[in-house]
Amino acid sequence: MRAARLEQALERLSAAICDVESELEAMKREHDPLASHIFVSRRRYLNVNDTKDGKRREMNARLSFDTACELGFRGSLDEWERLMDAVAKR
């Protein structure tokens, strides 16, 4: 009797593992809008021809930060600016 219950439990566990694996695959295929926004914003931030006082980068950072917040970014503007300037300049 215990062997039958153990076998049923293992079957349910196997089915649950298959469900989790299929959900993980589906998540990998889905498009992440925040990640895409970070990628594009960082590229624009680093490639902008800035003024001496840095106003153009500041304005671009604010605009992209607002969009990032709408997409689920939970950090502050300072954290966003650090994220945008994360790549060392050459």
C-alpha cells in the first residue's frame, strides 16, 4: 500500500516538474519590456552628444526614468542614472 502511494506521489511530482519546466521555457520566450528599455536607454545615454553642463544627458535620463517607472523599475533617479552610465567610457 505504501509503495502505491509513493508511486502516485512520484508521478504527481514528475507532472509538477514538467509544468514548472514548461512555464520557465514560456517565460524565457516572453519579451521583457523593462529589459529592452534599459538596453536602448543605456545606449542612447552613452551615445548622446552632451552639452558642457550635462543638461542633455540629464533630460534624457529623466525621460527614460519616467518610462522605466511605468514599466516597473522601482529604484530612484540616481540609481537609474548610475545604471545608464554603468559601462565605462573608452
